Amino acid sequence: MNELIVPADQRIDLKITSRDVWHNFGSSDLRIKSDAIPGETSETWFTVSSEEVREQGGEATYLVECFELCGAGHSAMKGQITVIPQDEWEEWYAGTEGDSETANSSSVEGGPATPSVKAPAAGGVSA
């Protein structure tokens, strides 16, 4: 996972799994941490307010990493969650239709008003 872009003021539900070994998906700043185990799915959630986004200059970014010592590539398993205002997210999301890179990295269920994000693991952490 490189970047997950989500709207502010929405509960973001994450379903976490792994394709290879045990990982632990998390973000200290968002206070989320969840096991990523092959063949199993765990769940976590977070929300970021519009106020937090404004305080960070209109776009809030949070480091995501693997907290489980999982192999040689462990130190490179980092990503980012970017939170933007709802209207900007809807515009961004509308522009992702047919984008094969986005389609292969995650899926959004529930439509623009209530996103629920699932992403397959690619030898690493999955959100």
C-alpha cells in the first residue's frame, strides 16, 4: 500500500488481511493497529475531522506502517493515509473511474457518502 485517500468527517472502515505472512497494519497518529493474517480478515476504523484537516493546511497525512517484524522487506512497508475535505474527495474519486492502478490497489464500497475501503495485500500490509 502506498497511499489511501479518504474523506474527512467520515468513518473509514478497514478490512485487513495478508497474502503471505503475518503483518500488523497500523498508524500511531490515527491510533489504529490491526493484525494482517493470511486467510483471515480483521477490521478497524478511524475518522478524521474537517478541523484536523484544516489544521494541517487542507490535507491531513498520516504514516501507515507494518508493526510486525515480518521479513526482509519489513522496514520498507510504509504508506500514507491522506485525508481531504469531502467535496475534494468526491471530485478525486470521480476521476478514478477506469484507473487501473487505483482499481488494483483498493475498492470502495458504499459509495461516496459512506466509504468502506478494502485493499488486497501485495506481499505486505493491506488496508
